Amino acid sequence: MAVRLSFHGGAGTVTGSKYLLDTGTSRVLIDAGLFQGLKKLRLLNWRPSPFPPESVDAVLLTHAHIDHGGYLPRLVRLGFDNPVYTTPASMDLATLLLLDAAKIQEEDAAFANRKGYSKHRPALPLYTTEDAVAACELMQPVPFGEWLQVREDVRARFLNMGHILGSSMIEVHVTQGGKRARLVFSGDVGRYDVPLHSNPDNLPDCDYLTIESTYGDRVHNHETVEQQIRDALIRAVEREGTILIPSFAVGRTQLVTLSLRNLINEGRLPEVPIHIDSPMAVDATRLYTKHIKDLSIDATVTEDGRSRLFPNNVHFHRSVRESKALNRMPGPRVVISASGMLTAGRVLHHLARLLPDPQNLVTLVGYQAAGTRGRAMIEGAESIKIHGQEIPVRAEFIALSGLSAHADRNELLRWAQSGESTPGTIFVTHGEEKSQQALAQLLSGETGAQCITPELDEEVQIRLS
């Protein structure tokens, strides 16, 4: 019986990861990511599913990020009603992120209808909070390293990937008629020797490897946050501007906040208020504390018996009323708000107010996918569209580099070579086309493996031996 692997996302793009493993008797979906960025990609979220959702026996979720799990509520809405397996910390984070994503979609649709700037009448959310709750109820936790019998012919285990809290690679074994195939799905590959998260586990022996390539053609800047941001911060503080830092709520917000407090505590930056305007970031902080002993967290974080993740004297804002009040406050102050790619949420209201004023500073601290407002700013846009209006880009603007929780090309190669043997076939996915091609060429030359960059909805045969 033929075993097939198809790529219904994360192919030629850095979002929407969905890999369907069809053994002939079982259908297992590895990740169920949402497409983000360019409109042509976002529209893929609305297309008819390339596979019957009700036919999927289980979903294996590498980690909680929306580009890997954000399609789950839509999948449920279309008929999926089977287990979703992931690590305990990822289950908690995914619950937080999916409920927030559903709320943002509902709010954005309502806002578009009130303002009348949507081409659709009425504007509708991709899925609702009810769908997200139903998806979360399907989740079942699986500890790191524990083998799970997913189906009679499929078993899997989650191994630490050090990307964010709870993140994993997934090792999958398919066994039929005394033969088997060993597959590994990287999810997002974490960094080596950086604060907050632990190093990725070594690659298990496998026949087929699916590896992400977000930074497959680049090497990170290894300067710290403090080194990169200090001068621009001082300039903004001296002109009494507001520093806006769009940041991912999970992991990045906590790292940036800690770096700012370090600068202040060391006397290298004047004392300024730091505001976290994101209910999700507050909740993510709580989850990092709850799972502080998780294998994905660097052990040095608690080496003195206490968590050193989160500094004191930072102001957290949960309610809309608090956010609106913050949006009226004068500088100097620092506002950290989601989303990190400027795609949705409270940060857009802050950005619309602060961007036209040269005394303010906007600092990007993460990857900006093609088609996002952050990418447009990096590429020199003189204005960006926010809520249907063109907002001029006059504030000082810097984009920090090297802070990504994704491995760069050298770290990806290091991880791909960390096992005792080399996979025979490597599928290079979850990256823009240039990054995928560059990493495939590198891996092919360094490992001798057959490297394939699959196209969207491409199907390949998996051979058992």
C-alpha cells in the first residue's frame, strides 16, 4: 500500500505549514498552520480544503505559533473532530493563541463592517471563538520523548526543538507488513546558545526529514538586543518620543523587556516606563512561569532556584480602556505590543498615532514576512495602510536583526548534521522560495542527501524498507 506525503502549506512560503501523511489506512496531519502575509496567501485560508478534513485521523502539532496551528479552528469548522496531539506547554500556549486569533478576526471583521472599508459585505471572520474553543477541546498533551501510538500503523514522539516554550520536532514511524519508514518534521528549528530557550535536541536517525528554511539563506547578527537598540533608544528618549516595539507576545516580548530592564539597571539607558500592551503577553508570561522546568527552557534561567525571566517594574495592560489611555500618554516611554509583524491587534492603533511624528521611534524585533506592514517599512515604504487609511512613515525606524527564535543557515546545517546518520531525502519547506532553494543547495552539498523543495499541494511517495 502506497504511503504518500503532501504539502498543503509551508511550500514556497514561510506560513501555513500543513503536511498530510497518508498511509492508505491512516491520515495524519502534521501542523495546521494559517497562511499570513500577502493577500494571495491569506486567500488560501478560504479555499476549499485540499483534503476532506473529516478524513484526518489526528493532527500532530509541533508548536503553538499561528503559522503552524492557526488553521485548526477552521479545520474543525469544516468537519475535523479527532485528536490533536502536542506537548503540554504547547497545548497551553495554543489555547491562548487560538482564542486570541479568533477574537482578533471577529473584532477586525466587525471594525471593517463599521468603517465600511472591506470589499466584502459583510466582512466575515475565518473562524469564530466557538470554533477555536472546539479545536482546543480536541487537544491532548504528550510529554517530550514519550512514544504515542497515533494509529495502528503510525507512532510518533515529540522531541525538544528550543524554538519557543514547548516547541518540538516530531519523529514519526510508519510500519506496514514488516517494513517501515522513519520521518522527522522539524517544526521551527530553535537557536543555539541564546538566552531563554534551550538548544535543539539532536536529529534522530530518519529516512526522510522535513526541515524549515525561514532563514535558509542568511546568517544572523549575533549582537545582543542591548547592543543594537541602545543608541536609538537614547535618541528617542532625549527628544521625549514614544518607542513602539511591535513584538510577538510569546518569547520575544519577554526577551526584549528583560533586555530593556538590563540597560536601565546597568545605567546605560535612562529610567523610562515600559508598557506591555497585550493581554496575550501577560498570559504568556504566566505560562512561561508555569512551565519554567520545561525542556524547551534554558536550565540557567532557574539556576539560582528562582526564575530570572521577567523583570520588575514593568506595566501590564489588559483592557481596551487601558490601551486607549496608553495611546494618549506622552513620551518618553516604551510601548511593547503585539503583533510582531504589524498584521493586526492593538499595535496598529499605536502605530497609526505614532508613525507620522518624527520624535517617535518604531523598532522591529522579528522576522517580517512578505506582504506585511513591517516588511513594507523595511523596504522603504513612505506610507502604509492601516484600517483603510494611508499613514505616512515619518518616525525614526530601525529593524533589529539576529533576535529571531529561528535558526539561521549555519544553525540549520548544524542541526541537520547533528544525528548519527544522514537522512536519504530532505524536504526543504516553510521558507520563501529563495531561502528554500539556498538551504536545499547547502544541505545537498554538505550531506549528500536528495533535497527537494516541494510546491504547494505537491504529493510525494514515501518508501518503506
